[in-house]
Amino acid sequence: MTTKKHLIVGSGAAGLAALREIRSISDEDEIKVVSMEDCLPYSPTTLPYLLSGKIEESKLWIVDEEYFKKMRCQLALGKRVVEVAPEQKEVIYEGGERERYDTLLIATGSEPIVPLIEGMEEVGFFGFHTLQDYQELTRRLERGYVALIYGGGLVAMGLASGLIKRGCKVKMVVRSRILRLYFDTDAGALIARVFLAQGAEIISGREIKRVGKRGDKIEAVLTDGSSLSGDIFISCLGTTPRVSFLQGSGIEVNSGIVVDDSLRTNKEDVYAAGDVAEAKDFFTGQRGLNAILPSAVEQGKIAGANMAGERHEYEGWISMNVFHFFGSGACSIGLTGADEGMEVLKEEDKDEGRFKKLSFQDGRLVGAEFVNVDVDPGVILYLIKNRLKIGKHKELLLQKPVEVSRWLMVRNEREGDGL
Amino acid sequence: MAFNDTLVIRRLTCPEDCRACVEACMNKRGLPAIKAVHLPEVGFHSIVVCNQCSNPKCAEICPTGAISKNETNGTVTIDSDKCVGCGLCTLVCPYGGIYYDYTQEKSFKCDRCYEEEPQCAAACPYGVLSFARSHQVYLHFHDEDLLASATGLCAGCPAELAARVMLRVLGRKVITFRTPGCQPIFISRVSSIPTLMTNIASSMTGASRYLRKIGRDDVICACFVGDGATADVGFQPLSGAAGRGEHILYICNDNEAYMNTGIQSSSTTPLGAWTTTTWVGKRSRGKGEAGKYMPLIMLMHNVSYVATATVAYLEDYVLKLEKAKEAVKHGMAYLHLHTPCPTGWRAPADKSIELSRLAVETNYFPLWEAEDGRLHLTHRVDKPKPLKELTKLQGRFSHLTKEELEQLQQIVDERFALIERLASS
């Protein structure tokens, strides 16, 4: 058998998962990981924790050089792919250098969306997505600094919590409401309450019309005419796949790179995984983006296995996240909307700040949201992923989510063993 | 190679409201990394704890690489200096084995008490939790593989695995003895002496006595022979050697018939089984008598060490081989291996290990050992499966009527009751 050369562009979670998978299948194949950043792999997920001083910067790296040696993988840092030529099976780097591959994985991740608001050039765009962003932010930070954050997603909330812990004042402008993609209005309100108690200011349902400099302060004018002033303006309006270099390559790009169930693009031997890929949705089967770490790992694994010559199919991504803030915890798994035909059970204890919500379809769990309920999110995910019939135990699952989810999981595992 | 010692949760439910393991864990580490799950509404009482997965999802997802599987002991551990407390690991673990600590704001999980005996297993009064040292099996995989890589055995024959493990554990200081028959130890890197089925025990006796006379009692005389040689034609010298307590290690590879010569019935062939000499037709319904149960017969000879084993329980087999190796210094050691024979049992070749396991799980072939005559079960089956589970995979039993199967079940039950009585006395 001849050996193959696998080229992985991007050293994030998807790229590293593919590397692990390929190496576990093939001992001989050549593997090369190319990263546009000039540092070892890290995850943007950790940036808010760096900010709050949870770990030292030196502990950030997912793996070290030694790891790549052990995996017999060539690592090229600070190298940017500017073009892909699938017909020639080549990538072209900045500077014109070309490299051949047998299989290619595009795992270039995402970049923050730059808001189209007046005065953006004057103030300068500042996102919170890369290590460089973090370093620049901490260089500027002083105690008592006032940060204007635009957006209310997980990155915005994580950033806000990190900044508060560092003694900064946080003002957030959220176009609809915080964590809209993960939690319903009531749950969102409970989470917001914790942030407000920490001194954050959250303005919901408003957009920023204009930003500008006023002395050494930055001023943001909202759609209702009111204005906010701060020392720094950070935009966290979500991310968009990093795909601009694929123009003219013939690789099909919709909002992200369109991939089939094997994570392959429309071009032979070219795969995509992670934030950059538009892959199958677990519930609908439709293609869509899902820029979260668990999906990146899962997709990277499947793509890697297929690149190494095995045949694996992607089950589809499920929206999910966990979020810990100021001694509280929240998690959201699966569908959060109240679609037709969905049965929703909900329970809220405002005084205790506790919230539980379960969504069912055809007697199966399809979504769950918890605030300050100490469930095993992974076990809840297990119930959803395995499409377990919950049937008459729905109410009990709402009352005792920890015990009932563990029981259903254990029962299914043991029956799976033929017991 | 990771030594995969494992915390085993037996498939029992726990007594209501028992928290012994949780409390033991708390005493050790403050926060319990094992969770009791009591759900009286459905009568479910059990525990969840980290499985120490071979490909841990928690480690795959950790955004700082803080979670890893320890290469020497197989434990999945968290490097607390690297953990940011994002909780993503709790989101992907399907087994409820990793948790968030709100005080430290970091994840935590079972570290299996590192190299010590896990406290939870030690504290469990009901045998639900135990600590399996499959570590022992893996240790021997560092040793030389003394058996040739090729095998002349039938497809799916588990005797090769049994013989390979036997030689790994016994090492080079051994002389093997063999007879005509299914002989997996035929080609190996240790000395081997061919004898006959009728005289193997006396041949071993002679060799072992000579070795002791010349001061080479470090060399073990061991055999790996079939049930025909053991229970029928070679029984007299075996009984004699056992009675005298000769320093030999006798392994009976019991596939329940003379398989090598064409599936003729032996005295260990079970009741009702088809063989080429116990036909199934109008006048004959397979073997007409119950199979002889050799292990207890050997126990009654006052043999130093007697044990039963199968390859489905490899760690159990390895521990028994180690004990047998030690016991030969004081007297005779007898190991009775139950070895499914796909050819003779008319069973699928890919079901051998499953058959070995089912033989134990149905109590058809209980795992026990007796050191200096004291018998104890080494693997207790909580809810024995009906014998049908074992027989339905074998063509040699396919003719059995419900009544005939019940007769066989009765033999199995009575035999097991006897073993249990011996174990408790």
C-alpha cells in the first residue's frame, strides 16, 4: 500500500482531532498541520478564563511541540494558505510557495463579524477571538476601565465576566436579549440578573447606530438616541467562517464550506470541519453552521477517519453549551425554540434563581435548558443523541433531572449489553 | 501499554439509600467523584462513576489539553493547573463521570485513588463495586510470546489464545508435554516432549522427578492436553500422580469430546450433546449420560491447587496460572480450561469468546479455585442466565426438546449448588 500525505489547514480543535484520528488509523501516512498563527495551538474558548486569571498564559497550549514529534506530524506555524487548487491537489501559500496533498482538511475556523456601523474606522475594530486580541486587551486594561461590549452571545458574556473579575466596569448593548440562541427569555433573565448584581449594565433590544471618539473616551449612540461612554469598544456579534481564500477554487461555499455526511466538500479528497464547515444538523438534516467546540472535535474526527480511508458518517451537530459565571451555572442542549408539535415542560424558581426546561418531540427529548441545576449535561445530551423514548417519565425527568437522566442512560447502556 | 486496572460496577442494583462508596470517596478527597443514584419511583438504585474510557471524550474536547489518559495506569486525570473550568468536559461525557466544582471553579473526576486500592470498592459492603486488576494480563504482554505465530487449529478455536497466555505467564523455564490431539503448544520456543494420551501424567512425573533430583526444580513440567486424555484414557496415571502430589502443572483443555479425531464423545461430553458417536435420531438423542466433572474429582485428590478458567475471563485465568506456577513448588496444580470448539459444537467461529463467557454466566462452567482444598468462587454470577442462552448457539444441542433442556439445566443447577456448598463450608 502506498502512503498518503494528509494536509490539515488550521490547528484548532477540528484540525487536532483529525490529526489524532488519522494517526490512530494509519501509522505510515504523512501528516502536516499548517497554522496561520505563529504560536502553538490554543482554543479561543479559554480567552475569557485567561482574562479572569484562571490559568497562566503559559498553560494555554493544547499540545506542545513534543506532541507533534510523537505523532510524527510536521507542524508549520505562521503560514497562510491563500489559494486551493483541487484539480492540481495543491495549496498555495502567501509568497507563492505551493504544496501538494493527497487529502486536504480545511479547518480554518472562523473570524469575528465586523459590524456595519458608522464610525467603525475611526474607533478601530476590536474583537475578542484570538490570543492577539487578548494580549492587546490586557495591555490596555487598567482598573476601573469601562468596556463597551456589543453583543450578548457566549463570547460577550464570557468576556464580560472576565472583565468584571479584573475590576472593570462593563456596559453591554444587546440587539435582542442575552444568550438568545441558547436560552429562552425567562432563563436569560435569570442569567442577566447575576450579571446585573455584579455591576454590569445590560441594554437589550437596542442596536448601536454610531461609534466615535470623544477625547480619550469612546462614545456609542444607540438607535433610540441614547448614548454610552467607555474606554474601549469590543464587538462580539458572532463569527463567520474563514473562507475568503477559497474564492475561485471551485469548492462550494454557501455561508460556510458545504460538506456531505462524510465531511467531504464537493471536491474529491478535500474535507472541511469545525467552524468553517456547513454540515448536517442532527435534527433537520439540513446543512448549517455550528461554531462550537464539541462540533469541531466531532467533525474533525470523522473527517480524519475518512481521509485515512475509513468510511464514517457524521450524525449531525446539536447546538449545546455550558456556561459558568460568578458561582452560577447554566447549560443548554439541543433545540430551544417552541416549534410546532413540541411539548415543553418548564419550571422556574425565581427566588433561588433556578430554571429547568425540557422540550420533547414524539416522546423523545430534543432540548433542555438548565440554570443553577447541577445536572450532568453530557448525560442529557446522551438522551437526545440516542433518541431515547422518555414516554411517561417526562414529568419525573423535569422533577429529578439528575437521577432520571442517569437512570435512563444506565438502563440503555445495560440493555445495549444485552441485559 | 497502559495497565488498565478497572473499577468494576457489577450489574446489581444497590440497596436503597446506601451511600457507602460516596462517603468513602468524600473522606478521601472532600468532594465525591462517585455518585449514588437513588430513584425510588422506578426502583433504581445504582452508582455512576468515571469509566476511565480508552478514548475519553473529555480529553478530546478539553480546550487546554488539561485532561489526559495516564499511559502507565490507564487513569484519566485532570491537570488542575491547566483546567480553566469551562465545563465542556461535563457536556460531552455521556456517562456522568466528570463534574464541576463550584468552589474551585474547575472540573473534577475520579482518579481511582491512583495506585492504591480504590476507597469506594473497599467500602462497598455488597460487592457491587470491585477493583479488577486486568493490569496483570497486560504485564505479561511485556513478556516474550513463546508460541509460534501460526496455528494449525480450526478457525475460531480459543485454545490458541489460552496456550499463548499460558506460555507468556509460565515463561521459558518450562518443559511442555503434549499428546496426539488438538495441540496448540506444538510449535513453541520451549522444550516440548510428545507422549501418548495414556501416559502423559506418568511421563511428566518422571521428568519432574529427574529435574528435582539434579537440582533443577526451577523448571516446570506443564501440559496442555484434551479432555479425552484427562478424563478417559489418561485418567489412571493422572489420578496416581495427583494422589502422590507430583510437582506437575496439568492443564486440561476441555472441549467436551475427542475433537481432533473426529468429534467422538468423551466422558466430559454433556448430556444430550450430539457427537459422531452419540447420534441424534429415533433411537438415540445425543449423549445419554451426564458429563464427568473433572475439576471436583481432582479436588478430591488433595491437589495443592485446582482451578477452573476460560479465556473470556482472561485476568482470572492469568491470576490462576500465576498461582498454579507457585503451587507446583509444593505439589500438583490442576487447571481445567473450558474451551468452546466451533467445529465440534457446530457453533459459529466468531462466537467462541461469547460461548466461553456464556458458559460462566449460565453457571454451566463456574469459575472457582481451591488452594489446599479450600474452594472459593472467583467470579460470582449475580443473575445466572438460562442455559438456553448457551445451548442455542450450538448445533450439537439444536435437537433438544424443552424437557431435555430442563434435564440438562437440572444437572447444571445441582452441580452449581454442590460447588456453592463446598465454597461456603
